[in-house]
Amino acid sequence: MSGPEDRKRERPAVQVQRSFDGRERPGTLYLVATPIGNLEDMTMRAIRTLREADLIAAEDTRQTRKLLTHFDIRNRLVSYHEHNKDTSGPELLRMLEEGMSIALVSDAGTPAVSDPGAELAAEAAARGIPVVPIPGANAAVSALIISGLPTSRFLFAGFPPRDRKGMQRFLDSLESEPGTLVLYESPHRVRKTLDALAERWGGRRMALVRELTKRHEEAVRGTVADVRDHVAEHPPAGECCLVIEGASAESGAGKAAAERDGTGAWWESMTPAEHVAHYERLGADRKDAMKRAAADRGLKKRDIYASLLAGSDASGTGPDKP
């Protein structure tokens, strides 16, 4: 979707967008949030923007047409989604540069958040085309504010990877994140994802929120392990948001932050056996608990295993054994 090399060289180092200054060209790209369930969440500004736009680009034209019909909006509708963005994106950019106003919508919620649109918005901004948000419903923020977990700092991490190795790398990257974590997951994969979360963070608090703004809206709150067990007995329907407590020094996940603050490693007063038992209480199995205790102490897992067998203590920084 990138422009020619000469276009790239002409781009200024600093770009200032004043969204509503008078101008003749270029056009404007509006990112329009739509309801995630309850049609009453459609804002008056969103309705007006869709009516006044020269063109509406939609992730699924069939889904969006239902919304437009409900609000008696009759503008031209075109398709822009993950599978055609490489061909439709450049055409939309051409129209914007010719002065057209385009409203981009996803199936539900805020476009460009785990939905098509981020690349189009980025390229439009790079070309000096104004990109204007039309705020509205958003599943991640809605789930966060009813989760009962801290909201002062949070990280939206989107959909977890499907394969096991990808999932482990994904969780590794989030292990020490102190903010509340927000994930999206489909109903047919949520149990598998909860199993992976429980292996790591079984004792952390979480909320599974589903069917937001709809008749069967539900929030299931508890530890990760407890929510996993609940889902095993009551498989959920509808798209899910998983809101998970962030790392803390008390849980062991925030050890790096504690060390930076000069308070020392949280596990220093523990024996290896106590260290392993701590992770087991948080929901990890024996193998994973030994692996995580070894990583904290800078040891091999076999060193922890040997210490447990011998019933002896182990150095937190000692050399690896052969």
C-alpha cells in the first residue's frame, strides 16, 4: 500500500494534523465506531458521518448494510477487509487524495483495533490525509471497566496465537507486565486459551466477559484457574474478552520491578522447595513450577530438581551444574 519512493522522500520529518481546518484537498478518512451489540450505542455523530461520507468502506458489506438500513443510511458501500486490503487499499487512498471523504467501519466496535483498518489509517496519515476518529463502542474497554480489576494501567494484547509455541512466547512477553491484560478470544478456542493461562497464572484474578451490551451479557470473575474450571462446565457462547490481573511482586511475576526498586528479589528468603511450592499454589503443575523457579534463580531446572531431592538449599546465582 506504500507509495512511490519519491513520495516517501517528500514526507516531512514532523507532520501536524489539524483535523477540522478548512481545506480543499485531500479528503478525510473517518474511523467510525459501530455498536458491538445494542444498536442504541450508535452515536449521533457516527450516524451523521456515515450519511455525509462520499463512501463507506466496510469489513463485511452484508453486516454493515443491516446497520445502514436500520438508520436509513443509503450511501455507497464498498468492501475493505483482511483478504482484499492489498487491492482495495490503494484505490481508497487514491479516492482520498482526490478529495473524497471515506468512512471506515468494521463488523462491530472500533475499526483498526484487531480489525482491518490500521494499515489504511497509517498510510493515509503518512500521505498527509486527515484521519479522524468517531468514537463509540469498544469491547476491550467495556470489558475492562466491568472486570473489577485495576484500570489505571492496562495492555490490550489482541487475540493470542493459536499454536502452543506461539502461545508460550506470547505469555513470556507478558509475564512481567504490571498493567491489567485484555485479550480477545473466540468461544471455540477460549477453553484452550484458559488452560494455557492457568498453567502460568492460575492464581491471578481475572474476568471472562462475553456478549457485551447484549441480552445475555455476562462477566465471570475469579482466579484464572477457577474461571477455567467454570468454563469447562459451562462452555460460553459469543465472542469473549479475557481481562487478567497484571504482574505483581507478591505473585512473583513482578520480580524484575521489585529488583529495580531496590527491594531485592521476592524469592530470596525462600528455599527452592518453597519457591516451587509457591508457583504450584498459583496453579502451575510441578514441572512448570520447577522451570519457573529455576529461571528466577538463574539455574537449570535439573539444579532445582537435585535440590528438592537432596532437601538442600541452592544458590540463587550459582554456576550451572554439568
